[in-house]
Amino acid sequence: MKKVVIIAVILVSSAPILLSAQTSTTKVKTPSLSQETSACLDCHKQFTPGIVEDWLRSRHSKVTPASALRRPEMERRISAKKVAPPYGNVVVGCYECHGLNPDRHRDNFDHMGFKINVIVSLNDCATCHPVEVKEFSGSKKAHAVGNLTKNPIYHTLVETVISKKAVKEGKIVQLNVSDFTQMETCFSCHGTEVKVGGMQEVETKMGKIEVPALTQWPNQGTGRINPDGSLGACSACHARHEFSIEVARKPYTCAQCHLEPDVPAWNVYHESKHGNIYHSNHQKWNFNAVPWKVGKDFQSPTCATCHNSLITGPDGKKVAERSHDFGSRLWVRLFGLIYSHPQPKHGDTSLLRNKEGLPLPTAFTGEIATEGLLGQDEQTKRRNLVSGICNRCHSTSWVNRHFEKLENTIQEVDSLTLASTLLLVEAWNHGLAEGLPHGKNPFDEAIEQMWIRQWLFYANSVKYASAMTGAPDYATFKNGWWNLTENLQQIKDWMELKRKAK
């Protein structure tokens, strides 16, 4: 009986790509497929077919960098001015990504006659996307690991949250958790440093093979430190191996990390008017269009609309330039220890110093750091940019009143955070709790943990609800105003009990 051969022709630009599938000896053929990638596919279509099928759906499998550069500038998905041969004239396949810059990769190894990197890093993506990599490299996301580990205050908070607890001699003590446990905590989103600890033999479907022994792996943290020293993981948003712009533009990608109780952006969006329109109508939208035309390709903003996508009107007139620094359009940082503050000038927030000399953007009494934060002119410029996006669907008076309401909410919420902070400082000064004035951990006692909830959970819930145009439950009862006032009263009650006991 003859083998069945299935042939599919997929039209890409003006050139067809021929995919022929045939039992276990399947060949994947295309006029612009490199020999190295072809060899990869010959094995991987049998052993990891999901990866191969994912890649076959990608733009990488259908368009060469050379053909991408011939597109009008506004429509390009590539920011390099040119891509050197042989990479420019073949589609972007397995080897074109995993074979780049082998001398810079400590995770490079000999695999079936090829020098292969386990991890595709930002330095590799920069071959075709240098502007995007440069933008991302200066962002808070790229520095997400260092912002937790290089800042002793944030690091102490993280260690307090994730440490194992044990009771010794009647006291609660903290024990360090394993590397694997760390990867299920804050560092799952922030990332950790991936190191290479020599080689190891592993049993695979292909038999035993020698591969680099990687620590802190798998790892999709947005600020992951790669074995070549680069910071970040493009796959945190552009999931491999399709690397879809549609996936990155939909809010589910951001919802992987931006969740209640500390960063409730997804939860607020889900309940907002914008979220309602998205969930009702997004099946009709064009998520693959570049540029993304407001009103034509989509009718309600997603995270990407406000934070980073190239947005134009239906007439093609530019509204907002594309950016992979997701804070570059924002003038205020709602999330912060302890209060809202102007956005930092650089993604490495461990460089900031408040008036007490601590690596924080604000003082305990609310004053913002004098260095490292945006000035008023840049804040105004950014607010006007975001207002311009809003104005494509809303009237000027609507938009202006929205941002006035947000500013008022920020001030009132921060005032409740200040009230709780002053009570905590009073507790420290009167010996009711141990903390910074005593050189002790400021996060491990009951009053300190109530204080953390005040600014990390409840304040953020209200501010995000206000900023993202309406999620009244999150502003009021879901970690909102109710919790802010209740928690403040509980802090006062705790102090009264401590005073009486003392």
C-alpha cells in the first residue's frame, strides 16, 4: 500500500512555501529554508512536533528578513536597516535563532554537528530587531531581577515573603527556600539568573545526549539574566515558537503577571468598560495589522494599545510610536514603595535614593526623590501622548476629567498610605515594633505586614481601578477603599493594645 502524501501550499507574499508531510520520513521544504534549519526540522518534526507546527504558523517561517525590509517603513516588523547574509535571504528558522553569536553563549554546545545555544537571548533577537531590544533593555522589565535583588529593601521584603518559616525556642525564624521554590514566587515573573554548570547527560526520545546543565531553568521571567549576559526574555510576551504579535497584543499575555492583589491591572481591565467591549467583540478585531488602526482594527484599548503598540487613525496618521519600553509613555508610577511618584528615568530603580539615603523613590513621609525621576515637562509630554490616544475615541472634556479624577484619587489614596506609615514610624520610635531605626527587618512583624497590605494591595487596587476607566468593585470592596479604611483602623487598634500591654 502506497504511503499517503499530503501537500499543502501556503502563499506568503508573492512566493509559495511548499510543505510536504509523509509518515516518519517527512520533509519540510521551502525555497528559502537554510540547510541547517532543514536538518533541525528533519528530527524535531518527529520528536517535538508541537514546536515545529508552532513555528510553521509563525511569520518567521514565511518571510525572509530581506523581503521584510522591502515593506513600507510603517508596516515593517523588523527594525534593522539590513541583515547580513546568509541570514537575510532565508526564513528565520531554528538555526537562524539558536545558532547566533555562539562565542557569547556559555550555553552553547555541540548538537548533531552544529553549534547550538539552548537560550535565544535579546542579543540574538537584536540581529533583526535592534531598536526593540535597545528600548526594552532600558526598561524596568529588563531590570526586573536587579530591582529585587540589588535593592536591599526590596530584597528584604521578597525574602520575608517567600522564606520558609520554622519555630525555634518559641520564636519564628526564617529559612532560605530552594532555587526551585524561588521560581514559583516573585521571581517567576521577574526572572532570575540562568547559569551554566557544565554539561550533563540526559535521556531523551532521541537517546542520551550531552547538554548544558542550566540552573534556574526553565525561566520565562521578563528580566531573566541570560548566559550571554543580556537581560530579558522576548518570549515572556511573544511566546515561542510562533512569536505572535496577536498573542502579545491580547491582554491575556499581560495577565500572566499583572494580577491582584499587588498589580491588579488584568482584574481591573476584565471588569472595566474597555474590558467588556474587548471580551464581547475581540473576535472581530484584526490583531495582526501593522500599524494598528484605532477604530478600524480594534474598538477598545488593550494593554498594548496604551503601553507600546504603533497606533494610527484609520487614515494612517500616526497617533503613537511603537515602543518596547512599556513605561515610556507613562508619567506617573502608581505602583511604588511606598507612594505613587513620577516614572523613573531608567529601568534600574535600585539607583534611586530618597532623602534618607534609602534606595526608594519616595521618603517615608511622602517626599519624592530629587534625582532619577521624571521632571514636570516630561511628565506633561507623556500625559499628552496618552491623552491623544484616548482622544481618538473620547471627547476632550471626557479625557481631561478622567485624568483629573485619577490625580485626585492618587492624592487621596496616598494620604491614607501616609497615615498608616506615620503610625508605623511611631511604633518603631516608641519600641512597640522593631524596624529600620533599630537596624531590623521592617517587614516581619504584624503591624509591618498590615502596613504592607495598605500600600501594596489596597492602595494599588484603588489607583489601578481609577486609571483604567472603571472597575468600581476593585475601587471599593475588592481590596479597595473599604480595606484601606479598615486596615488603618486595625493598625491603630494594634498600637493601642501594644501601648496598654507595655
